[in-house]
Amino acid sequence: MLAYLWGPGADLGFRRGWTHGILALVCWPFLLTGAMILMDRLLRQLRRASLPSGIRSGQLLLLSCISIWSHPALDTLNTYGVRWLMPFSEHWFYGDTLFIVDPWVWLALGLGVGLSRFRGSTRPARVALWVAFGYAAAMAVGAVAARPIARVEMTAISGEPVTRLLVSPVPVNPFRRRVVAEQEEVYRTGEFRWLEDPHVDRASVRVYPKGPRGDPAVQRAASSTLGRRFLGWARFPAYQVERTGQGAVTVHIVDLRYADRPGAGFGAVSIPVGVRPHSEVTE
């Protein structure tokens, strides 16, 4: 929440960066362990407990390492990504394996916890962990296998080579994925279906122009605070310049991972960049 005080787009500029980077991951386990030990001592003083503390510092540090390091590792599995090398590099790493809130993972783990509490046994929880792991592994294999197929089929549909490609998971259905293909002048999106051949549904393919990247208005928007932060996060940005009759200029930027039109909410921003000169408006 404090990141929002940092100005426009601060959530995108801060999220999954400093707190998830390698430097933080070295420090967090020791800070968490120290905080837990300090809290234990304070609580014991308040309760005036005379018994020795049951905390074992080594085991607590190990548990802190597992809990903290697994967090960015799991975050990396989705299309949002993690900046593992922060603060030394802002490079994003993406797994493109699981949907950001995968219902099957939540269902498996939730059932494991519930059954373990009901039966008074850890076995259901352990089984649930293995089921979730197996599901994630299968989705990872599927993501790797789908990429070359989607590349070939998207190239065949358009007749143009694909320079970059995203084959992302979708909610609920593990046998379908969303494809975003970058080509020289445009992006193409489509739906990938494992249970059909060809796998990329031609009827689902849509074309999105990249937009006038050399337009002075786009350059002004890209250099603004919001523009820099959004573009530092976006993977497939498309631009649209809106000029009204009154001369106002707004640049819309859409990241095709999450949005497909200006004003779509998450994944899209609109940046006012001023007013055109009067002579330009009246031409």
C-alpha cells in the first residue's frame, strides 16, 4: 500500500521488484527470524512466563528461508513475472505456467488442509502438495511444448515470422491457452487448444497494430512517470493516440497480456500529453 504514495504507476514500478529480488531474499529470512524471536520474548515478558522459550533459532531460520524463497519461485510460474535480480537489474523472468489465481491449485491445497484437520492427520495435506506439484509440472511441460506449435501455426496463418511469443494459461481450463504473437508491424492473438488440430483456432485470431511508436505524443507519454513505469512492466505494449477536436491529445497503452482495448482496466493506461498547437488543430 505504501507504494501508491510514490506517484502514478507506483504499484507497477515497485511490485515484484525490490522485495522479490536477490538482495532482499538474502536479508528477509534473517529479519523474519529475528522478528519472531523478538516477538516471542516480548510476549513472554507480558505474560511473565518463567519457562524457557520453545523456539529453536536454526529451525526457525530454515522455515523462514523455505517460506520466503518459495514465494517468488511460485510467483514466477505465472505471466506477471518476477524481477529476481533487483536491485542490480530490472529484467523480468516469466514462467507462463499457471494462471495467476489457478483454481485447481487452490482446490487441491484447500481440500488437503481441510481433510487433514478433519482426520487429524498430515497425510491428506502431503498428498495435496504432491498433487499440486504434479499439476504445476504438467502445466510447465505443456507450456514448453505449446510454444513451438503455436509459433509454427501463427506463422502459417499470417504468412509472417513471429519474433516474440506468449502462450499463457487461462482460468479453469488447463487444455486451453491464450497466444500473443509479435510480428514486424502487428501483434496477433488467438486461442490455443490442446484437444484440437490445428491447435490455434483461426477464428479466434485478432490483429492489433503496434501503433505509432515514433509519434511525438507517444514519446512524451513513454517518458512520463506513468509511461516509464507501465512500459517497464509491459511485455506486449500497443499504442493508440487519441486527438480530440479541441486539440487535446491522449496516448493509450495496452499490454496485450491482460487487456485488448484502451480503458479495459488492469493492463491498460491512458496518459494525457497536452494540447496540439492551434495551427495543427485547424489544418
